[in-house]
Amino acid sequence: MAGLSAEKRQRQNLKRRMRNRAARSGVRTAQRKFQLAIKGNNLEDAQKAYAEAERLIDRVSRKGVFHKNTAARTKSRMRKKLNSLKVQS
């Protein structure tokens, strides 16, 4: 039988896990929108999607869901794709 403190810890972990899952899911959705804009060669949509994704990535990084280097790497790769689309246009 678990003690009261263990039960509280389980509740806290569940809340945190659900919050982190929602944050990661939002980032993935934003990245998907960005990828679709890139594949469609739509510079304006890609720039909007990048700005939104960057904002979300920075937020989850600050909250500790993503490590800061993971966030930087992800944004860098996205920026590189956006810049290559600009050069094509």
C-alpha cells in the first residue's frame, strides 16, 4: 500500500506528464504545418508557420519540456529550410 506522499507524487507526475505531452504535441503540430508550407513552396505561409513554431519551441524549452540545445537544433534546422526556400523564390 502506497503512502500518502507517494499518492500525491503520482498525482503530480500525472499532471506534469499530461502538460508536457500537450506541449510536445503542439510543437509537433506547428512543425508539421511548417513542413507542409515548405513542401508547397509557399514562402509566406512558411514564414508564419516558422514564427509560430519558434514561439512554441522557445516556450517549451523555458518550461523544461525540451532541453535548450534540442530547441536550438530544431529551430536551426527549420531556419535552414526556410532560408533555402527564400533562395529558390
